[in-house]
Amino acid sequence: MKVAVLNIKGEETGREINLDKSIFGIEPNEHAVYLDVKNYLANQRQGTAKTKDKGEITASTRKIKKQKGTGTARAGSVKSGIMRGGGTFFGPQPRDYGFKLNRKVKKLARKSVLSSRAKEKAIQILEDFTFEAPKTKEFIGILNSLSASGKKALFLVSDKNKNVFLSSRNIKKAHVSTVDEVNTYDLINAERLIICEGTLEQLKERLN
């Protein structure tokens, strides 16, 4: 699949790039995508929710009433979960929601999303660019030139360029990421995927 290379003004440079079929032309595996997104979201959870059970409540340990002859159910402690201020039955405890996912499945998930994006023609190839200083206005200009303003745009850059990152940080729907940092959730959440030209070789090395 051939895609035109654009400059930061949104104009075609006259060059075209063949997208690697092993990354952008596979049959998408929806289950792998589901597992990788689930894994990512699970790792974002803090897992700090907690309630006190009966043993953690500070209260009197005396028996509330006599065992027999009251005509009501037995009750031995004000710490019980059925009492006001008592412990919680089977309440949440701190835990880690993350789970192990094989590296091959993660790679398959990323390639599946990239292939889907290529099929939808939601991928643009951009000449490598940089800023000498953080310039949000210039970054907005690039988004406008690529008709990506107001859309969830993900820029894949080859190197961690601090000025490009800082220029995009205040733009609500724009996100800049490197190949090492990008995940399946970011790829599937983006309406427009803008890949810098120098990133393609890194993607090939990373995912094959």
C-alpha cells in the first residue's frame, strides 16, 4: 500500500512510501486487541479501594445480649456487619488488577490496529520535523494543515523531541508518542494517526 509523504504544510512532497504489509496489511485479530487494551486499562487502576472487616473495627467486645430467650436472632458483637458502624462483609481489599500478557500478543494487537487504520485510510505519513523551542501555535498550524484540528490526533515520532512534546501538551486532543511508548489503547483511541517518516523503520524493527 502506497502513501504520499506530506510536509508540515500538508502538501505532498512528490514522494510515496510503501507501507510494510507485515505491519500495515495483516488480517486484524480483534481478540488480541481486546486483551492488550484490557491489560493496559487494568494496569492504570490503582487498586487501593478498601473497607474494614469485622476484625479491624475498634469497639467493645462484650456480648450484646443473652444467647437465648430473647425471641430474636443471636448477636454477639457490635462489630458485626449487620450492626451500624460494624465491619463490611466481603468488601474490597487492595489488589493488583494487572495480568501477564505475552509479548507476541501485544505485537499482534498493535499490528492489527495499524492494519485497520491503514485500511480506513486514517494514516498520514509526515516528513520528520522538529522545533527549536516549544511553539504551541506552530503545532496547531501543523494540525490545521493536516485537517486534524479538533480530532484525536496521535503523532508517532522517531525520537523523544522535548520541544515537539511540549508544543502539543496544551492541545486537548493531540498526543505525541515514540514507538517505545505507544500502546494499543492510544492507537485505537486516535481518530487520525500521523506517523513521521523516520518512525516507519523503527516500527518495523519493534513489531517484527
